[in-house]
Amino acid sequence: DDLPEVACDFVKARGARFNEGVVFKEYVELVRYPGRGDFTTNEWRLWFMHQNLVEITANSFQEVEQVEPLPEEVLQQVKEMAKQIQSPYFTIDLAETDSGAWIILEA
């Protein structure tokens, strides 16, 4: 019930630093793996240029050897989706949920 008021307060507090729009995301429980000093999520950023995948990087706090790799079938699905994004340069962030499914966090 307080969400509209909180969003307006946020925009007001940002003042001239507010760029445009407010994004609300559903909270999704992500799997946790041992990381650098604490537990971390299994997240991957895919970098695209002209709809072509140019790089895949892991969450900067995760130990790549201790997490599940990005499944090939998920990677292929996201590459197909990326063909629909009409931007010369963009990223897509993926994460493993606590149920083992993979989701797009943001694009």
C-alpha cells in the first residue's frame, strides 16, 4: 500500500540527479555458493555488440570453479532472444535460482 508514496519520495529525494523512470523487480531467491569471504550468487553477464555475443563474465565475487556453469541450452536461448534487441551494445544478466532454474535479471 505504501509503494506509490515510497516511489514518489525516492524521486523527490533524487532531485536533479533523477534520470528517468523507476524499475520494480520481483524478488527471486537465488542459489548461494561460497565466494570471496562470504556466500555469493551465481550470476553471469553476457555482453553483446550488434546482437553478437562478445564476452561472458562471472559475478565479480563468485569463484567460478565453485558454481554451476551457465548451461549451454540457456546460453543458446538468450543468444536467440538477443537478436530481437535493436541496440548496438547491451548486456544481459543471468542468475541461477535456488530451484536450479535460470532467469534473466535484467537486460
